Amino acid sequence: MAKRKRPADKRKSQLENLKWEVADLLDLDDDLAQGGDELSVREAGKIGGNMVKKLVEKGKEALKKEESGPE
């Protein structure tokens, strides 16, 4: 069964929301709100790295749901 792809705009907004969620957790949202100019490379890397961790977790959850089949 082929999966339908989400529109690119929706994916971008979901990633944008995830970026802000992670920045808030790391207490870097104020720096990000200023256009990101206040972020150091290390801080930007922390946000990106944590975004990847969250995406991997969501992917693993989706695979587990797919393997278990419909309930």
C-alpha cells in the first residue's frame, strides 16, 4: 500500500514547530526569536541534534505501530 506524502508546506510547518519546541526546552527560544543571529554554532547544533533525536523517536514509534498492525 503506497503512502501519501504530506504537502511540503505542512512538513515545513511541523519542522518549524519542532524547532521552536526544542529551543524552548533548551531555553534558547529567546535567542531564536531574534532571528537566530544570537545563536552560537554550538547552540544551533544543540537544537538541530535534539530535533533529529525527536524525529528518530517518532519514526521508531511509527514503525512499532506499523509492525503491530491495525488494532
